[in-house]
Amino acid sequence: MTTVNSRTISVLVANRFGVLARVAGLFSGRGYNIISLTVNPTHDPKFSQMTIVTSGDEAIIEQIEKQLQKLVDVVKVQTLSGGNFIEREMALFKIKAGNAAEQGQIIQLVEVFQGKVIYVAPGRMTVEISGDSDKIDNFTSMVREFGILEMARSGRVAISKKKSAEI
């Protein structure tokens, strides 16, 4: 679930043991909240890309950037804002679907949101939706009336639209 003042910070780090713990410790030690966090190796296995979604005003985000840059294994920190980045999330929803009419309505919503029906069982359906955070939030609000039995959300992954310098 995104928040109004959420900010996306892209952090390139050395792919080493303990880096994630140090980054998370930086946030918790200073009382900053992590809304979502994804970490995966890059095209170069020596490095990992962290996408951190947090909240705060300009001064707080600037402070977070400075503190991140001080960590030994951090290579690059970039706040992604405005239209200069592409973001995606993936979410799985287990939705109550008591009868054929409800199943049909849910399938229509899934098609409108360009999702996929993954699994159908008596009384429930599991669907996958991917896209930007707003799309996931909108789908969530649309299917809430049917009853969301369970939901798992990946967290944001993001990449800058700008040409990046090589590592």
C-alpha cells in the first residue's frame, strides 16, 4: 500500500553478507520507516539493487541518502521521483467467489487490469496483477467488495529512465 509522501530510493550495493541488515539497521536506528524493500542481484553478480520505498519530506530523504552513502558496501544512491523512473509491483490475491456470477465479475476485473487468473477452487479464486503501485491499489479497492481472503504483494521494483553509468 503506497502512502501520499512515499519516496523511492534506488541503492546499488555490493552483493555481500550483512549488507541488507546494515541498511535496515540504518533505517530502524534513526526511526525511519521502510514501506517496501526489494533486493536482487544485478546483471553483474558482484552487485545487488535495492529498491526502498520510504516516506518523509525533502530534508528526511536527503538525510537518508547521506546516511546510506556512508555505508561501506553502498556504491550508488539515487532518489527516483517524478516521471524519471519506471516502477512495477506484482500482487497475488485470493478472492472469495461464492458463485458463478461473482467469478464472472472477478474475471472481468482481472481482464480490465490485464491480470491473470492463476487458480480457481470452490468459493475462491487466486489472481495475479502487476503494474505500478496505483494499479495494485485500485485493483485492491475494486475486489474488496467480494472479500479478499489473502493478499501477497512484492513491493516496488524501480529503474531510472536516464542512461546510467556503468558500474
